[in-house]
Amino acid sequence: MNAKQRAIEIYNLHLALASSDGRGFRKTVMDQLMSETGCTLAAAATHYNNAKKQAAPVDGLGRAPVPKGIRKPGGKGKPQDQLQDDNECFTVIELRDGLVGRCQSFLLQGDASEKFDEKVVAWPKSEWVMIQGLGPNSGDNFKLATGEKEIKRHNPEAVTA
């Protein structure tokens, strides 16, 4: 007798436990199957699921069915009403002769301000700007778009002079 057939027998043997303790029933069937056949936990779970599909439905086992037309809560991605506007973001930008070098955007001003200070300490000879908004892409000319505003700037020539 193979593990698949034995799983069906063990499933039917312990069926009385199913309505009172669904998790205990599943664990009992899988543990007994693993000890008798030497199969892995994953294989025992597969055999259990196949035996459950072949048997008649039992109250207390499985998930409650979701009625048609009902959507599950959550979902992939953020709903549109929870997205933050581009001009409510903050960006730290390195400038190289008027061109955008490195840039990093943040949702909170405090996070952007801390990163601005870290970058000025790490690369004091570079020109750094912190703006409200997403700013231009790396490699573009630095120019503020509508709604963006400059918050702080580090100019290395002004510091050394």
C-alpha cells in the first residue's frame, strides 16, 4: 500500500475528531502518516489535502467559503487615496556643475534632513541641495518644477572661503 492510499485510510479513521478539533485532526493524520510511511512533512500535507478533496465535506474543516461578489480585504499595491503627492516628498540632491548627480527621496522631511546632514559630512566638497518635491532625475539639469521648493543648500565654496 502506498502513502496516498494509507492517507485516505488514516483520514477516514480519525474523521470523528475533525468536527471538534480541525487542527488537531490534520496534525493527527499527518503525524501518523509520517511515522508509518517515513514521508516528509510536505508530502504528508499533500497526501492529507488529496484525501480531504476525495472525502465528503466535513463541518469544521477548511476555510469558510467567500460568497461571490465579495472582495477580500487588502490587495496588491496602495489604494490611490493613500498615495502621497509628489510635492509632499523631500529629496536630497548632489549637484555637479549644475547637473544632478546622486539623489535620494524621502516621505518625511526629518528623514531627508538627517540624510542631507550625513551627506554633507561624508562629502563636504560636493554641492548638496534638499528640496521639497521629487526633483529632476539623475543626469538632468537642476531646475525646480512647479510646486517644488528649495529647503537647504550646502555650497562647498562658501564654506572654504
